[in-house]
Amino acid sequence: MRLSPFAGALIAGVGFIAGCGSDGTTDPEQFGTDVTLSATQATNLTAAITYIGRAHSDLKWLGDSANLVLKSGAVAKRVNISTNLASGPFYAVSLQRGVASSTHSFATFDFIAFDNPSHPTAFIVVDGYADGAGTAPPTSASGRFETLGGGVFGHLFLVSGNIVEGWRSEVGEASLIGAMTGPPCEVFQGGGGVTCAQSVLQTTFTISIAWHDNMSSPADARFASLSATAVPGVLLNFQD
């Protein structure tokens, strides 16, 4: 996803968000339930996501996004994703950003899913961008992956150490809707017109075809889909 320089500067200016979840260790094998991430698990996840951002320059924002949401809302929801990327199960978090100024508004929406949080090797990322019609940021983004400028993007990754293998969505569609805003984040240092609240992102997507980054093996195409699911996370509002 491509963010404006204004958005990047605002995101960089956020000091940190931390601790809506527990720092206690959750057994990563307790599949079938949501997971409360430990500090170690959050570190492992953000490390893997950082490698993804380094390998794919258009996803440099991903490291910052994951770092923010994993520190602010440490509950990852188990999600029923159908995919040939990995066997799962998968867990997900979400991040919404609304940016408002006197002349322009826009919003971004990020869905980040991963497998075993203690040793993550598979990631599915769906994100969206929407311009506002006025000064209030939009609350949703939707579209088709194959439409140029359609506003939604999908990526699938396998990570082994610092080695990243990726697939990009080419056919399919996604809908990302800010469904609910809750209480403020428990620990937050933003300032400069930045606020943080717990939130839910209603996420639906079908990635019918995702081609490998090197495009050399059509037989290696991947797919992934998720029916409408409420994914916990945070909403950052930036007011100029």
C-alpha cells in the first residue's frame, strides 16, 4: 500500500503504543482459541514482518504497522482462512488509521494474519486505502485486486529466518470496514493530535490467484479467502 508523505510523517511521530494485552506467556499450541500474545511472541512476529518489509520495498510500512498494533492490542483472533499457503491455524490483528486535515482526509486499513505466534512462518496481509470526500476520514475500503488503483492489496508470505518468499494477489476482492470503536488504548504516547482507541475491523476477502514474486512458476499460484470476520485491533486518528 502506498501512503502519502503526510501519513508517513504522522506514523513516525507516534512514540509508542503498548500493553492492552497481557505480557504473560500463552501456549501457542492452544489452537482453536484466540491468543493473548506474550512480549516474546510479539517480538518474534515483528521481527519476521520486518524481514518482509526489507524484501518488499512497497511494504516498508508493514513493520511500523505491526509494531503499533501488536503493542497496543495483544489479543490475536483465530480466523478461519482457507488457503494453500500453509496448514494454519491462523491468527489475526488489525490496524486502522484515519487522517484528517483542513484540506484532505483519507484512511488506511490493515489486516495481518499469521500462523504459530511463537514461530511464525506464514503471513497473509490484506490492506486498503480510501480517500475521503470531506474532512472526515472514510471508515471502509473495498475493491478488486486486479483493478488498477482499486484501493485494496493482498500479499502472502512464507518466512524462514531472514528468507522471504512472496505471492501478490492478482485476482479477487476485499472489503475492510471499521465496524466498532472501543475505549482508548491503555498506554499511549502520541501527542500532536494523535489519538488511539481499541477497534474492530470487519474483514472479508477472496484472493483467487496470487502469483509468485518471480512469476516463473504459474503452477505455484496461491489462494486465500476469509468470510466476514470481526478482527480486533486499534484505530489511530490523526488530526492536523
